[in-house]
Amino acid sequence: MKRRDFIRRTALMAGAAGLANHTFAAEKGKLLLDKQSSADDPLIVSAPMLQNYAETSIGVAFAVSDLTNGYVIYGKQPDLADGKKVKCGGFRTTEISDRVIQVRLTNLQPNTTYYYKIGADRIHYGGGYDMKVLGTEEDPRVYHFTTAGAEAPAHFCVINDTHARWEPFGLIVNKVAELEPQCVIWNGDASNVEETIEAQMRIFLNPVIDRKDYAAEIPYLFCPGNHDSRGLANRHLEKVWMYRQPEERASRDWDLGRNFAVRMGDVALIGLDTAEDKLDTNPIFAGLFNSGAYREAQVAWLSDALQRPEIVSAPYLVAFCHIPLFESDPSFNPGDVSPADKDPQYSTDFAMWQRTCAQLWCPLLEKAGCQLIITAHQHRYRYDAPTKDRRWAQIIGGGPEMGYTGSGENRRELPERFPTVIEGKVNEGQLTIYVHNLLSGKIQDTFTFVSRFE
């Protein structure tokens, strides 16, 4: 047998074995490629989602139905006459996926509007020597986005605890579309417990709402909640919601792909990840979580981020994380009850707030002059005013409940439980926070903050 034939046959046998392994893994967890659709089916099956809003980069993700090599064409002209084509994946090889395409756009200019469109090549893959493009499909719509930066308008929204509940989520994205912020911070618990990549795609790329293009022109940032790491698929959420771009992270911080420090006009936005609401030692997790070390690793990152020139010079410093960092109710579990989160003095066997994260991060935030920390998790809107000993305010966003819980005979009215959109905007030299109550359709509260340099 000639060497070339031997290599080709060996590669085909290995490819067949690999596909068999993919199919087996897909049957178990639906995480690897295992399906083929008809050439007549649409190839692009979602609007694009703008991920990881930043000054000089952004991510674009969209869903596909078949083996695909996707791309983005972008430029500064609305007709894309100056368009550049960027393929999914990184250097050396592009990505081939039959579910989600992710494209990183880098070397962008701050506070600049770009126009873009998405496209995909349908790929036949029969092995390492048997690949070809079967056809190309492009979304005819041209979208646009504007990058962050010190000269960008300071206008953001915060959403949280959506938990794949489509009625409140539909109200949330409609309110965001009405407000037209520069970006949205999704402050955790987008998920429940997701075992398949299809479930993740339904949450982020194909939600069951009317406004399918909700994130095509308004970029999103993501601070994960405790539910966003639960389930086999959620352990690799980056397959649907990409990590921060590699060039934005030092090698020391490689695993901190969700942390962000972004300058938007007069506001510095800091994103932290409180991780699980149960200890790593809790038997329910069988030793398969490492949240403690993860929280500690974010200290060095936060210290460096708060010293970056664009962050230091911002008049307003706002931090975001899912689990609250302050709690006045002594019955609320602080998340450090070893080894299994249980103690009769607390009302829950999980963390209602995160004392460990507060001890690790808040001294740095306090020293930097942080004025506001926006959190979530408790499914109930609350405002904690600054005090002499705690100079930052805390806002806890509302949950997905629409004024009640349960149904039928088990229905309980809970008028204090309602979803929120928290809006932040700098007007006339002041940061104003509006808390939108989506149950009543009214503004629940308004707060103003002065520059940390005054």
C-alpha cells in the first residue's frame, strides 16, 4: 500500500471512530456534533447576539442547523462597501459547528459605530481529506453596534434572574428595546439546570419571545449566577456565550473569562462572578465545583482592573455580581456555613448573600470609591443605602415572578415580587438609576449619585 493511501485510509478510519465517539457523547449530553440537516433547510436559524461589549472588540454568536463555517462581514459604512470578513474560530483552523457559530471582532475603535451581517458556509465533512463547501447563506439584514469607550454615551440596563421564564423575559427585552441603552448587563441566572446545548441555545439565541433580534444591535455583558453553572451543558457555557476575548486577559487570568472592566462614558463597569450559592464541600456537588478558589482568583484581577487608567479616571464606578454582597437580615445564610451550608439559625441551606466575596472584593471596591453594586439572586427588589461603614449602595434586582407564585389552589399572591429592568444613565453630571417595575409598568424608584471625585 502506498504511503499516501495508507495515511488517507487511516485518517478515514480515525474520523469514523471520532464521529462514533461524538454520537455517543451527544446521546449522553448533547454537547458534541452529531446531526445533519437537509440542504433545503435554513442554515442560519437565529438572529445574531452581540456578546462581551468592550472598547476594541465584540463577540457575535448565532445558531445554525448543519455543519457550518460561519463568518461576520463588518465595516463603518452602512452598505458594507468597506466590509471585512472574519471567520469563526481563531488562528490555525476555523471552527466547524452544527449548532452555534461564534466570531470575535477585534482591533475595533472605541466609541465607533460598526455595521455588520452574518453568513455561513454549509460544510460537507467526510474526514480530514474530504471537505467541501456545499453552499453559502447570508442573513440579508445589516445590523449595527457601537463600541464602548470614554467618549461613548453612559447608558446601561441591568436584567437578572430570568430563568427561561418567557413572559417576564418578553417584557424585559421590550423594555430594554424601548430604553435603547448602549449595553445590557445580564446579572445571572439566565438558566435553570441545563443539560444540553440546545437548551442553552433556546435561552440565549432562540428565546420563546416575539423579539428574536433582542441582542443583535444592543450588546450584552454577562455576570453568571449560581444556576448558570449547573448541568452538564452549563459547565461549558462558553460553547454558546463566549468568554472574554483572549487579548483582554493576562495569562494569570485565563480562567476568568466572565470578569469585565469596561469604560462607558463617565461610568466604569466592573463585572464579578460570585459563582455557586453552595459551598464546594456540600455533598450535593460531589466535589465537582471549585468556586472557592475561583472567587479568590478574582481578587488579583480586580486589583489590577481598578488601576487601569480608563477605570481610575471614570467619575462613576459601578460593580455587578449575581449574589448580594451585603445583608442586614441575620437569618439570611451568608454562604460560608461549612461544610454543607446548613445551620438552624439560617432560613435556607444555600447562600442568600456572599460574605466571602464581600470580604475578598469589597475592600478593593471601597478603596477605589465604588458608589454602587448591583446584584440579584433573592428574587425581590431592594435598595440598601450607603452607611458610614459601607460607603457604597446596593440594589438587588427583582426576579421572574409576576406578582404571584404557584397556580390553581397553590397560587399565592406576592405583589412585592416583580421583574425589573435597572437603568443607569449619566445626565447633567449625575448618574441616575431608574428601577423599572415591569409588573406595574411604572418606575419603582429613582436614585442619583455624584462623581466619586467630588
